[in-house]
Amino acid sequence: MPLGYHYTNEEFEVGQIVVPTRDNMDGLHETEKPAEIALRAAHPSGDGESIRKNSLYLWRDKPMGEYMWRLRGGTSDPKKYLYEMEYEQDDAVHTGDLRYYSDMKTAAKAGKALDPASAENYWKGVPQNNRPQFEVLVRKATVKSRQELPPSPQDVMKRFWSGAR
């Protein structure tokens, strides 16, 4: 069975079947939402809204999943866990290169027009270049393993000083 990588603050157990619990639109900044709306609207059969709203998002490649998780760990909204997930091929709804989506978000944030070819290529599943960032959208997946993000130096100091009182 194929594997994918998912980061979140939700705690799951090994062997647990995970299903999508929220629309990713809810976590987007207002400046990013136009790109998500355009991407959903560009699906060839018109199912983009349903597909993206009702899918669990996985990174296809482990190095990319780990890199993005650790990168996210240095932001104001880190994700505590990285899960290795196994899924049935029948549960895979779409695989697309997020580099196209990133281009759309960058344009939206800058107030520029969104390139329809980016959304079209995302839905076609073609890589943008020789270093794609593929995401796999699935209906459900099973937890194979879990890694926990190490505490940041700021977290360590907060714990130290709160315990010193």
C-alpha cells in the first residue's frame, strides 16, 4: 500500500484510521483564500470544491513531508506531529504538485491575477519542475508511525521559567 506523510496537532494512535475532519480553507489566511477558491473552481469536472474540502492531505514523499513539517515547526503555528500514513489506492482522490498552488497563493497575496494554467496543471498532476512537491488527497488513511516535533528553545525556556516560580 502507498504511504504518505501528514502533519497536525491532532494526536492519533498507530493503527488508527484517520478521516478528514475539517475543510483546509478554514486554516488559510484571507490573502490565500482566492487561490484556494480558484483552484477548486478549476477542476475539470467541477468536483474541486468537494475533493479539496473532503480530503485528508498527505505529502507523497517522506523527505518533503519531513522538510515541510520541520519548516512549519519554526513558524507561529507549528504542527506537533508528523504521521506516516498508509492508504488504499482506491482512497486516493488526487495527486497534484503544490508548486502550482504556491504560485497561485503568491500571486493572490500580491494582488495579482491568478494564472489559470497553474490550476489546470495542478489538476492534471504534472510536475512543475524536477523538484515537485506532490500532495496526495485521500478519503482516509491508517497511521503507521508518529514523530513528535522537538520543543523549540523558546518552549524550553518558558517551561524552565514557569517551573522556577
